[in-house]
Amino acid sequence: MTIFTTTIRRILRNKLSLAFMLLVPGLMISFVYGFGSWGPTNFSLGIVDLDDTQLTHMLSDSLSEKAQVRFLDEDSIRGELINGNVDYVLVLPSGFTNQIIAGTRPAITGYSIQGSDMAAPVRLNADSFVSAAASIAAAADGNADAFFQGMEHYLNGSFTLEALVHEDVSQSADAALASMGLLALTMMLLSSFGTVTLIQDRENRTFFRAMTTPLRLASYMLQSILAFFLVLLGQVSVLFILLRFVYGLSLGAHPFGLYAIMALFALLCVSMGMALASLAKTTRQAGTIATLFITPMAMLGGLFWPRWLMPQFLQDIGQFLPTTWLMDAAENIAMGSSPAAEILPGIAILCGFTLVFFLLSTWRRADIAR
């Protein structure tokens, strides 16, 4: 394990890599947590009522008991969210009432910037209202008068929904998910130092001298991979400890699952770094290529801001980037989504990216060895 221990020592001796491993993530999270809107606030709900019927007015009145309601135009959603005028927006589609009376449950679209369970009570009440309306519509059998009479009884009746909050995690989850994006960025930057290490070995002929010994190419690569992966895993562990025990933030419904997905991304960063080392001829070239790759991946993959804020063609490009699937999987895990329905596709795609990068780096290094 000589290559393994030597590689770790070389990374840890580099002050810049140590900064990206320990100092930078902590400072970035401190900035986000200290100056971001993660503390308790009065929740503001925007409603875009495209149906404008008696039923949608009933729903709006019901939600006004849980949040400060503002009625918006569809074109103003993006601006209102960006400017912080509303925390969450619900869009009631045209034909909402007719669909319910006809026995079809309409889809209510929701938008937010922070993308956490901050709006969970509002969504829960909206879903409860729609479920009750659908049941009453089924009993009314298409009779609109009977349906609205039933809705009046429902709203004035004794059946109510009470949400018991066991832990105030709404704002904390926002900061935790934002932290995952910043962590992913620093992990990719840290992986570039591993790239530099591999290229330096090639430039100073250390790699070729090692290949003249009984050390096999597969062993050299495996030890390098383990060393880089261990360093990135240490970075993930430090940040999770910082978030949970220093800032006291919630890490979502499944913190160990969130840790696992970040560990998988750490392995992807290692494979990406090794593939980059096989493509670049010099350390300067590696730095240039890394900048050209990492910056667009962070911007288009949702590490800096929600992807829906971007134009559709940029969102389509982002679908081909591993960072997009990382943030989708992290949010689904934190929100407690079903693995089969929401999480496994993202995990499979991340594993696919990792495998492709490893195959690229393995093929090029075997070619160099020959």
C-alpha cells in the first residue's frame, strides 16, 4: 500500500487541497447559514388561479389560514420568487373545478426557490382539500349543485386536519440541501488536485519508474483511487458533522441515505479526476480543462440555484450532467421519497457516469503503460 499512503500524504501536505477539504466548505456553509434566509419567517404563499371558480376560491380561503396568501399572474412567478415576495407558489390549472366534478383529480403545480419541505404544511392542506373534493364529487355523481353543497358542509363541518410538528426542520432542510450543492462543488475542485498529482507522477517519470517494478498497473490505479476517495469521504464526513453538531441543522428524512449519495458522488469525482488526468498532458492543461468542465456542471446542474430558474434549453442540457442527478437524488432522499420511484434512477445514472469515467481512465493509462 505504498502508493496509497504516499498519495494521501502528498494531498494532505498541499495547503491548497487542505483548504478545499476543510476550510472552504465550512466558510461557505457559514456564509449561507449566516446570511441566507434559513431562520424562521412568516410563510408567504402565492396562488396563480387559472380557473377562478367557486371551488378555487374555497381552496384559497382554506390555505389563507396556514399562510399569507398573495394572488399572482402566471408570468410573475419567477420574479416574485426571486425577489423573495413569496416563499412558495401554487398554480391551480384551468379546468380545475370541472375535472374534480367529472371525477378526475387535477395536478397542482408548486414552485419554490429553496426547494425543501418548507411548504410541506401548505402542500398537505392543499392535497387534503383536493382529496376531500374528489370524494364529494364522486358522491355527487357529476351533479354540480350537490357537489358545492357537499363542499360547504365539508368546510363548515367538524372534520379538520391537524398537523403536529415534531421538529422544526423546514428551514434547516433548506440550508442542508444548499450545503450539498456547495459540498459537491468543493469535491469536484478537490478532485482536480488528485488530477494534478497523477500528472506530476507522469511528468517527473515516477509513474514509469513504478511500472518497471513488480507493481502492477491495476494495483497502482486501485491504490490511487482509494487514496483520493478516502480524502473526499473525509471531506463529506467533516461537513456532515459541521452541519449536524455545529449548526444543528436537520439532514432530512434519511441522513444516512444522504451521506451515501454524497459518498457515491465522491467516487464519481475520483473517476472524473482520473479520466481528466489521462486526457491532459500537463498540469496547466488539466487546470484549464477542469475549469471548463466544473463551472458549467455546477451552474447547469443546480449547485448554485434551482434549475427551473434557467431557460428550458439550459435545463435540457443539464439533464446530461451528473450534478443534476446528484441534486435530484439528494432532494428526494432528504424529502423521504420512495426509492423505487424517485431515488434509484438518479443513483443508477451516477453509477453510469462513474463507470464511464473509470473506463476512460483505465483505457488511456493502459495505453500509456504500453
